[in-house]
Amino acid sequence: MRDEDVLRMADALWDYILKKHLKEYLSDSVCFYRATVTTGAANGVMGITRPYDSEIFLPYSFGADKLTVGDQCVVLVFGDPSNATVFGGI
């Protein structure tokens, strides 16, 4: 996924949040980070790691199921770190 695609996806997501009036609740707690795919998509989750962290398994969104081991991805977190989703690759 190219930078332009990630930006377009982020803009669409923010529009959705604004329409649902969730901005007040989420604006301080939405973040994203870059990670490496360590286990391919299976049963609705995939394994990822950040530098110096252990592997974690997260659900993924459209297109992320095509990522393979070693690919870089974007992880979007809503509030608590356990509420994260893998989005497309970088």
C-alpha cells in the first residue's frame, strides 16, 4: 500500500468517526504504528511485531490478508492497545 493509499484510508476513517460523533471520545486515543508481519493471516488474525516487542496476534482489515511474512504494515489503535487492527502494508 502506498503512502497516498494510507492517507486516503485515514481520511475516510476520520470522516466516519466525525459522522458518528465519536471525535470527542477518540481524538486523544487514536494512534497508529508501523509493524512487521510475522505470521500470515489465518482465522481472522495475523501475527505482527514492533522492534523489541513480542509477537502479538491482531485482527486485520480489507487488503491486509494479502500481506506476507516480512511485510511492513500499519496498525491502527483505538484507545486501549488491545483494540487494534492491522491495515494495509507500507
